[in-house]
Amino acid sequence: MESTSTQNNVGLQEAISYYAQKEYALAIKELHSIKLAEGESTKIFYYLGLCYTNLYSYRDALLCLQQVLDAGDGFIYEYQCRMISGYVYSQIGQFKESANEFQELLDRGYDSAKIRSALAYALFQDKSIDRSIEEIKKALDMDPVNANALNTLGYIYASENIDNELAMQYCRMALKQEPNNPAYLDSLATVLINNKELEQARALLERASALSKKSNRDIEQRLRNVYEMLKR
């Protein structure tokens, strides 16, 4: 008869296989069937967090990721869990908490353009505009062609009417790298709306909406606004 540890390992590998195939519900079912033993829970909660995130069950994801962080089982898990938690908090509109996760990574010595870009976005959404711009410029100092950083700075400049010409440059540079990124299409559309180029903005927003994996409230609202402006 197989030991519980052996059965758990088989179950975990099966769950990871389901996760790799994007069969998230099956992975969750398999993970929940594993009998937890001391020292074996971290990886299970980690993959549960990943699965719930991909299924947009954000509250469940946060609970599982926090279990991993509380266990304190290594820097790899900490980095991934805080990055994912920061993303999840931003998806549910808790931007202060999102910024806190990214700031915690910086405070612990993790530093990259990716982290600072994510922090800048959360700060911007939390209305900390000046600090947001400061962080995104640091990200671009580290990686001048980072698409996410370029897009974020362009979007901030456009949204706050700081410099629409520079915003256009940054957004186009980001979109050139990832032409099918809905967020980047939305950012360039924001610039075009400022320039009263509504037909081009409409086309980009319709494309962004079609490419989004799930309905994006900001894109849909901006698209409705453009439709209304075109009627006038």
C-alpha cells in the first residue's frame, strides 16, 4: 500500500498537470482531495492560489496566497505570491493593498522594472500621481524598452493631461511590442480621444474589447463614451 506522502505527491503532480493544461477546476478538485500533512501544504496552497486567480475567484486566491506567505517557505514563493496578490488586489479595486504588496517586495530587496511598473500603476489608481510617475521613471531607467512601463507612463500622461504628445510616443512604443494587448490599445485610444480622433479611438477600443479575456469595465465604459461623442 502506498504511503500518504506518496499518494499526496501523485495527487499534486496530477493537479500541476491539470494546471498546465488550463484545467483549473479539475486542478482545484485534485488539490482539495490531498490530505494535508505537516510541511506539505505550501505548494498546494500556492497552486490553489494560481488556479483561483485564473478563474477570477479573487477572494479565494488571496486567502490561499496568504497561507503561503504566512508559512514563510522561501523567497521563490514569496516573490510569486506577492506579485500575484498585488495583481489580484488591483483587479478588485483595492489599489492601496496592491501597492503595499509591490512595495513589500522592494523593501525586501527585490527590484525590477516589472515590480516598479506594477507599483506605479497601483499608486496611480490610488491617486498618488506624483509618486506613480516617480516609480515608472525608475522602471524605465532600469529597462528603457519595458512595454508595460512605457504604456503606464503614456496612460498617466494622457489621463492626467500632462503631455499628450509624449503619451502618444510611449503608448505607440508599447503597442509596437505587443500589438494585441488590450490594455495598450486602451491607452492609445485614451490619447486619441484627447486629440479628438474619435473614429481611430473607437476602432482601437472595439479591438481591445474583443481581445479581452473577460469584460473590462474601463474599456467598455470608454467605448460607450466614444459612441456617445460620435453621435453629437
